Amino acid sequence: MIQIEEIKKAVSAMNDELLTIRRYLHAHPELSFEEEKTAVYISQLLTSWGIEHQTNVAGNGITGLIRGRNPDKITLALRADMDALPLQEENDVPYRSLNQNIMHACGHDVHTTCLLGTVRLLHAYRSGFEGSVKFLFQPAEEKLPGGALKMIEAGVLENPRPDYILGQHVFPELETGKAGFRKGSYMASSDEIHLIISGKGGHAALTGTYDNTVLAAAELVTELQKHLSKDNSSVLAFGKFIANGAYNVIPSEVTVQGTLRTFDEGRRIDIHHFIQKTAQSVSARHHTLCRVLINKGYPVLVNHRKATEIARQAAIEYLGKENVVELTRRMTAEDFARYGQVVPACFYRLGTANRKKGITAGLHTSHFDVDENSIAVGTGLLLWITLKTLRLAKKNMNKNQLQKNDSK
């Protein structure tokens, strides 16, 4: 079996190339569903390394299969997202974004780089492991309905169907050289809530001649928030309230927008029903109408327990026990969760901070960056976890077992 020291030596030898790849990607970010040049760049690299792959999957996605010895023994999928955010970068670095108001502020450039490095080494080591590895370069993680759903609909989880899937994501809350794991539910579902309260507008001084849409909307928001304020497993928050009237004008329409997050799919449905029922009740009291539009987003991200334990133990071997931490649940969302509804999944976090160098900015901020030493760590770690999963995981977990595991 390929050993850790061999992997670290191989990653070290290609470190300069990995940095070049990451810096190119960072300097040339593209928004969700628009990653055409990014996909071309990735495809050109894979072709230059002699790795067969398919392009234009679900738009700009790329997928391929690396077959080891006894390729049908087990199949593992590896996924990296590759889109950027609509944000102006404020970092003063040589690889600063060249595209106005577009930035890799969530580390997808790092994810893509680490997967490219892993794929290249897997291709070189293909006679040294059993099973197959399917790689997915996914577009549009940052924008609903999300690239994962489109990739699944395009058949990336078939022919062959992966037995497990892994996803690695940067984490600026951990120092470089560390990684975090959590079994079971880890990240929340995410829904966009739109409330449109309508009625007869009018002069504010002439009470009785208009429907108070503003008061109805305010009462609705208050009642919804009050009901869910003690629910530690869910968040309902409203960030946009538009009542476009005037000092003395009550508008005929008020719009309110918010987000719903929860760790329980059953609870998620219950809250949807509660929002609908409360909206009808409150609007009726004010003689208004309320349309409720719920844009159902990403599901709860659930890490398969066996796959996550294998990955965690592999990380301990690669990084040292002191550098592997237990993650707490997060109300943020991630479309990798969609893969976990189809096959057993493990989504873990890669430390990218360096406090001594001042690299601590959070995700989705204009100053976000990573300690570039984390790229070699992430490449080697992903490769080692892949090899250990191929060796230790069992093939063909059935659907009932997956559902049973996900309910924990």
C-alpha cells in the first residue's frame, strides 16, 4: 500500500505547480453557472496529465474515473466546487482577482486545486490501490438550485454509482495543518422565505380608508420570530423589509424576505406549514392578503458515520491526533448535502488560517485568503483519506441502511 511519507514527498514535489494552479484560479474567478474559462483550464490540465474526463456536465461541470486494480471492488467519488462570489476583493496580493466584483471568497479555488493534485497522484498511483475513484468538478455551489442537483440530474452518481463521496472545504477557523470532522448532521438546510402582503393603500391620516399593510407585515414578522425564538435547532430571520410608502402614505404592498435554517427535515416541513398558517391568520386580522413563497434550498448536510470515522482516523494518521478536531454544527448551508441524500457522504473541513501571518478573515468576506501551505496539506490529506476509504469501506450499502444512518 502507498505510504504517508511517499504521499507527502510527492505532494511536496508538485507544490510549486499547485500554487500556480491556485493563483491562476484565484485571479480568474467566475460566478455560478458561468465557469466556462475555469472549466477549460481544468480540462486542459487533466488532458496534459493524460487523464480522461468528460466536460460540459450540467453546464460547466467536469467528471472522470480513475480505475485502480480490481476497479469494480468499490467506487469512491471526490467533489470540488469551482464557482466564485459576487464580491470585490480587497486583498493586496499578486494573485488578486482580475475580475471586477467577483472573488473566490469561499475557497473554491483551493478545493479545485487540491482535487486536481489528488487526481493527478491517483492517476500515477492507480496500480497501487484497488477500486475506482470518480472525480467531480462542480459548478454553481453558491446559487440555488445549486450545481450539485444539476450534476446528479446529469447522472454523475451513476455508471458507476459511487459507494461513498467525499468533500473537502476550507475552514479559516482552524490553523493550517488541522482538520475537522463531525458525524451525523453538520450543516443546516437553507430556504428563502418571501412574504408579500397586499391590500388597499391610502393616506395614513385617513384611518378606515385603507388596509394597514405595514402593520400587518410587522405583526407577521414579530409573531413568526416569537414562535421560533426558543427553537435551538432552527433559525428564521428576516433581513429585508420593503414598505415603499411615504411619511403619510400606506403602500398597497409590503414585501419581506428572510432565511430559514434547520437541522431536521421533518421540522423544516412543519415550519413551512406554520409560516403559511400564520401568514393567513395575521393578514386576515388586518383585512389584507399574504402570499407566501418558499424557495426550498439545500437540504440538511448529514455525514455518514462509518465514512466519517474512516476519514477522521485517516486524518489522525496523516496530521497527528492533536491536529484533528470535532466540529460543532453550523447553521450555514452547503449543496454537497444533496449528494449525501443519494450515497453515503463525508464533508470535512481543512484548516487554512495562519494567525502569525494575519490570515484570519472569514469566508464570504472581501479580505478572505488562505495560508497557501494549506494547499499541500489539503492535497495530501484528501489523497490519504481516499486511499484509506477505498481500503476499509464496504461496498454496496443499501438504501435502507443509508436512511437509518441519516436519521441519527
